[in-house]
Amino acid sequence: MFRRYKTSADIPESAVKSHRRFYGIVMDVSDGDTIRVHHTPFTSWSRLAQKPKKLSDCTISVRLSAVDAPEVSHFGKPAQPLSKEAKDYLAGQILNRRVSVRPLAKDQYGRLVATVTYRQMLFFKKNAAHEMLKQGLATLYRGGNAQYDGEKELLESIEANAKKAKRGIWGLKKGEYESPAEYKRKHKK
């Protein structure tokens, strides 16, 4: 409980299975659904960890549960429409801020799949996945091993409202949008 987790590999399976919440500072936003968290079991919420040279050695790679954001450009593949906006929006909400991480599983890449919440002002707690869906900057993840943390109906409702309002990806013209899942299938080697 008081041990600092450096990477997701340090998190015991018992902590993941029990969904034991921990806290940390978001050091990097990789894209609209993946972040790097510096676990801070002893650090005051107001003190930020210094950004190290190699984040992969001392931060936990966290995949937001339940959502799939447009893919950024990587490995020679082009970026999807609104991928930069999704990444920038998420960064604006949580980068360099203290978050609560509720582990749900680990994915095939060793990332921690988790519910990530943060404080907006003093009393309002926000769920990062909910916010991405509300803005139309992510879709509900429906792939294998999807983790909804008991909120599937709520998440479907949030996504439906964003679609109806034509926010984000839902406002793109026909043919301009393909889901992140379709994009990944198409570009799989």
C-alpha cells in the first residue's frame, strides 16, 4: 500500500484484481486514451514529480477503461482525424494533475487498464473516459476484454448524446471517419 509503483509491471496482480485505487501525477498524455502516471503514495497532491529523462522506467502506462480515441500518427501510420484534438483535450484536463487510478486489468501491451478520475475545482470529481465520450473525442471500446467498471449503460448513454449532438468525431462528414478499431484492423501488419 505504501510502496511506490514505478511501472505497471510493479503493480501486483492482487492490487489489480481487488481494484485497489492509487494516486499519482499525470506526467504524459500519449494519445486520447493513454497516459503515463507517476505514482505518488507519499507525495502531497500539490507537489509535482520532476519529469525524468525516460518516462517508461518510472511511470505507469495507463489505458483509460471503456474508451477508444482516434489514433495518433505512429509507426509510419497516418493520424486519424481529431486524434490531436483528443490528445490535447485530455492533456488539458489532466496533464501535471493528481489523479485517482482504479485498476481493472492489464492489457496485452502491459498497460494498466483503469478508471481515471480527477478533481475539477474543489468538489467536482470527473471521470476522464466520460469526458472524452462527452466531447465526441472517443468511442465506447467494444473489443475483447473491454472493461466498463459497471458503467456500460451510462457510457452508452454518454456516447449516444455526443452522437446526437454531432460532437467531435460524430460531426465529421461521411467517409471522413472510421472507428479506431476499424483503423487498427486496416493498418495491422
